[in-house]
Amino acid sequence: MIDGEKNLIERAIRGEASAFGLLYDKYQPQIYRFIYLKVGHREEAEDLTHQVFLKTWGGIDRYVFQGFPFSSWLYSVARNQVIDYYRTKKSNIDLENVSEVKIEIHSYSYSDEMDRALDVDKVKKAISLLNPQQQDVIILRFIEDFSPRETASILNKTEIAVKLLQHRAVKNLKKILNSKS
Amino acid sequence: MEKDLFKILKELKQIKPDADYSRQSRLFIVNSERTGIPANNPQSSRFRLADVLAFNFPRLALSMGIFVILIIGTVYYVSHQLNQNTLVVKAGEMNDSIQVKLNEIKYLLENKPIDSKNISDIQILIGKAINDLKEASTLDDLDKSLEKIKSAQEIFSQIDASLKISN
């Protein structure tokens, strides 16, 4: 954690809203991206991201630096927020959204030539079909470019566990993409 | 496709939140009162405070009532208004005004002598304001919700004025 950030966190803990605003500016896009790729819906991702920052602002005086980056805490709150979201929305997702995603991917399989945009869309949908831990590692390692060590600290796992998880996640992602193409 | 996978994953970093949404969300958060709600247990404080409100010591109950209103207001805006940008701006402005009044009322309640008759009147008014905010949170019609919030805002102004006169 850089000194400037530590200073911002200390000021935010003392109740300085503008300091928390700067932390928001820095981390909100990546937390939004993380949530969006997990829930696959822009407005839901916006609501959940807002909740994450509202909660971290409300509870920042309980934040204790333990050698992990501040983003670890944000990702942890974001993961819990997504878990809660799926817990409450489970029936809808089972009956509607997942089948919709599968139908869309299935329909792509009949296309011989897919442009880049469609490929991106296809990968996004494939990510949504991974299990939550595999989603985490794909997003953090390959989209956000975190090192295995940083990813391990964010996910509260060992580096070896992250590398194993990463291996399985990439394999599954390729399998999903190949099965649909 | 497979060999492009990692390139495509990098492209996903271009996903960004809507700028208007980000601005509204940031504004709301930095202007919101720090509620001290634990990050992983957002509901617990709310219900504890609601219990305290029913406590028999009027002044303490009044002070706690102020916090309950703050929290109810926060939960309401987050869960119902976030996607209605124009209304969020209006609600945000009302929220700011309510927050200012609540801070003044809280200060007066904690620092000035108030007779029991006044406390009783203020309790009734705060009860009305809480009801307005609760109703606002359940109404589907957002214009009607805003009317309820406005009504609560006016009640707080009335309480603030009466406390200042009595002191």
C-alpha cells in the first residue's frame, strides 16, 4: 500500500468524507467491473457497487491494516454482496437468467464468423458460467492484472491455491467456449 | 478464438461504469452520514436502534430516533431510488436538508434544557416523520414518495424551530 493511500484511509477513518471520495474514485471502476462480470447486468452491478462503497464507508472505522491492500477489503465486501444478491435472486436466476444466457450462447454456435465484439460478449457469458471462485481468479489475474501474490491476498488463499484455481478456471473457460463454438 | 482468449480478457478491462451513475453514487456516499454500520452486517444496528427508540427515557429515545431516521432514509434511497437519476438528485437535495436539520435537532436535544411537555410534542412529530419516511419507502409512485419525504423534511423544520424558540 502506498503512503498516500494509507494517509487517505487514515483520514477516511477519522470521518473525512473527501478522503473516502478519493478512495472511491480509485477503486470504484474495478469493483464495478468485478461485480458486473459476476452478475452480468449493468443496473444490478451499479446498485451492488453502490452498496459496497456505502457499507465500506459506514464501517471504515473498523478497517485495520493487516498487510493486505485496501482493495482486498473492498473485494471481500463485493464478493459477499454478490453472494447475498444470488441468495435472494436464486429462484429468478435459475428459472430465467441462466437459461437465457445458455440460449444466447447456443445460438452463437450456428454462426460461422463472429466479429470481435461478439467474441468479447461470448467470453463475458462464459465467465458467468464459471463457479464464483473461478470467476474471481479469472477477473483478478487476467482482467485486472493482479499478480498471483496479490490475487492470493485478495482471495485470502495461498499463492499455490491461486495457481491451481487459475489452472482449473482457464481450462473450464476454454471448455465452455469450445463447446459452444 | 482460444488463442485470443487472453487478449479478449484484457479487453474486458475497458468495461467502465456509467459516468452519471458514478457521479451520483459518489455524491450520495460522501454526503451521507457515517452510520457506523459494519461492512458485513448492515442490518444489525438498525434493529438495535429501533429497540432503543421504544425505551422509556424520552430524551435518549428522541436522540436514537434521529439516528433511526437517518438509517431508514439511507436504506430507502439506496434500495429504491438509485436508478432514477433525476429523482435521486431531488431526493439527495432533500436528504442533505434533512441531515442538516437532524444534526441541529440532535445538538439542541443533547445540550439544551427541554421541558417534558415539549419532549412529548417532539416525540409525536418524530413519529409522524418516521411514518412518512417508512411510507415513502413502500410507495411505488416515486413522485408520491418524494411528497412523503418533503413532508418529513417540513416536520423536521417545525421541530427545529420549536426547539430554538423554547431555548
